[in-house]
Amino acid sequence: MPSVFDDKEFSDLVAYFHKIDDERPSFTSFLDFTIESPDFDHPIISFKMRDELVGNLVFRTLHGGIIASILDALGGHAVFLQVFKQVRGEPLEKQVKRVSRIGSIDLRIDYVRPGSGTNFKATGTTLRTGNKIAVIRTELHNENNQLVAVGTGTYTVG
């Protein structure tokens, strides 16, 4: 199973977008998650609870918008990985053009329980990748492996 961490071509594409984000930080930068995907088909991101992410001040749980944003970001990352597999071997400019078209079309989040915890992990599964759209299923768990939320997202592919 090819590792995203060991793929030079993939690293070059990611570095291109990191340079842009360093110059003009995005909302995704605020979320401050770590990509932990072991391969191209099983995206995983993790993040730690911070004061800025709290929605319920009394119980100190994640804000629902943060949960939705994390699952949406993971869905976009999953599509990025799938599209990269399609454009692998193409010039960097063509890869950038193709993955730059990825965007959210629809997102459904089911909140299963309050987002209590200190460390969270989101995982994703690609349900379908076509020529125009991709459908991704996501889950968010806390450090006790309790399911916090599930999501289904539809994304433009190109």
C-alpha cells in the first residue's frame, strides 16, 4: 500500500499548497489538524481540543461548527488523495489545476454525542469517485474511541 508520506510527487504537490497557505492562511489553518493518513485510501486527521474550539462553555465540548468543519476538511482531503491518484505522473501545473477544483457541494453531519475529550481523530472512506463528483463518509472519535459524529459529503472533482 503506497504511503502518502513517502511519495515525492505527492509531497511536491502538497508543498505547493503549503506555500500558498503560509502566505495567506486559510480557515483550515485555524483548525490546526495533523494529517495522519497512512495511505491514499484511508485518510485520517487528528487534532487536540483548544479553548478556541469550545462550543459549550460549561461542559467544554467541541462546537458543532468545528465538528462539521473538521469532517468537511477530511472529506476534501480524501478527495484530494483520490484526484491525485488520477493525475499522478502529470506535470505539477496540471495536478494543481485539477486539485484546485475540489470543493464541497453538500455536507450532512449527524451528531452522535457531545464532543467531549482532549484528542480527536477523524477517519474517512471514499464511497464513490466519478469524473465530476466524489462522495465521502467520515467519522469523528475522541481519545476513548467514542463516536462523536458521522458525516457524508459530496465534493466536486474537476
